[in-house]
Amino acid sequence: MITNSTEMLQAARAGHYAVPAFNVNNLEWAKAILQAGEKAQSPLILQVTSGAAKYMGSFRLAYDLIVDMHDALHITVPISIHLDHGTYFDSLKTLGISYTSIMFDGSSLPLDENLAKTATLRDLTKDQDVSLETEVGTIGGEEDGVIADGEIAPVDSAVAMAKAGVDMLAVGIGNIHGQYPKDWKGLNFAHLQKIDDAIYDALGKRIPLVLHGGSGIPDDQVRKAIQLGIAKVNVNTEGQLAFHQGLRDYILSDEDLKGKNYDPRILLTAGTDQLVEMCLDRIRVFGSGNKA
């Protein structure tokens, strides 16, 4: 069933588990993620960035690929097709294509502009029964030269964004996009608790919080973050590393030189199989297995 993200994330928040949000980068990614989710009976969020959409051809092609793969594999678990880190224009474009969930990333904008654009998108997504994720502050990334602590979202900004009526909110609690540096100091759980409590005080309810940069965070820290309100964990780099390692091992062992193993339908299976295993492992850690 293809649906939005709202109900699955509210259930995850209440049940103290997290829904995995795996990035789709090509056909192999879509197939591996869906196969893993079906095997583990886990709800899934399949997300597409503008860069991945450009690589695959367009946001429309990425959407059609996921829908067609979902149907061809007879997937029974609920899935959401999500825009990841979209601009305002990306958000409007994917709404027109029928993505069921969008993340508008206005974190680099002044807060007032971020909130104004969020308000417009909130009206549009409500009309179309689409889930809305936003972000306040920024999430660190090695390429940006951030300090080892990662980025910390301002509490007042998080409260203001929650009041805008978003379905889920990405907050910086020391997390980093990409691979984590050796001197990374870990997630700031006290700050996560502070944000969650402040939102509850303002709204009288707790909303699903989102952990970006989920690849490479120690499992015990991920599990603790989930207990403190994280209901969606984004995973991309970990998938890229798993796919690369599977393919590299296959080639370095000269398996690709045997028979017709150079055929991409055979060759790429080495990476795809590792990607499936990575997804199954994350589902296990996030606790979303058998929650479909």
C-alpha cells in the first residue's frame, strides 16, 4: 500500500520504534529496499533527493520506478514516497507528481522565510493528504567543515516550526550527513529531550522527530534517540557503502571474470544483496520489523 508518512510515523512515535527512510538512487536501490521491507514486514519510507532524481532522469521517473517496482514485487507493507531535502520549487514539483510525503528544507533560509514557505506548503499538503517534514537549524556534514559536535537546532526555532503544523520535524542534535569523523562527540540527548519537551509544552502533544545523517551512528545511540522521540531515521551513506563493498569484493575476487558475470544483471547483484542486508540490519536496530 502506498500512503503518506503521517500515520506510520505517529504509530512509530507511540510504539517507540522508528520507520527507516532509505534513499533511492537507482533501480537496484528501489528493489533492495522494497524486498527488505517486505521480508521484515516493516513500513518503509523511500526517499528521493533532487540529485538522485537528476541522475535517474527526473522526479517523475523516480516516482514511476518506485510505484512500478512496488506493484511488480507485490509489496504488501505500507510505503511512502518522500522528497528528501527539497527546495521550495522541488516541493511544489513533487506535489504535482503525487509524492505522498515531502521534506521542504528551508534550514538555510532566515527563520521567518522558512516558516512562511512552510505555511504555504502546509496548506497545499493538507489539501492533497501529503505529509510534510521540515528542518530547523542545519545538519552537519563533513563537506561543510563542521566541528566534531555536529549541529544543534535552536529550541525556539523547533517550537515555532512545530506550531506551523508540520507532521514531522528534523532537528540537529549533533548528527552529521555523510561519514562521521573519528572525533565526533555523539548525539546530544539532553538537547533532544529539551526540544521534545518544549514542543509538548507549546502544543500539548508530541510530534514525530526525524534523525538525519543516520548512517554510522552507534546502534545504542540510535536506540536511545528513538526512545526520546525520534520516529524516522534517514539512511543513505550506509547503503552506498554496503553496495560499494559488495561490488568491490566481487570484482577483487575476480568473480566478474568468470563466465558472463560481467553482465550487469549479474555483476550488480553483488552490491544489491549487500544493500538488502544493510536494510534488514537497520530495520532490526530501529525496531520496525513486523510493524507493518
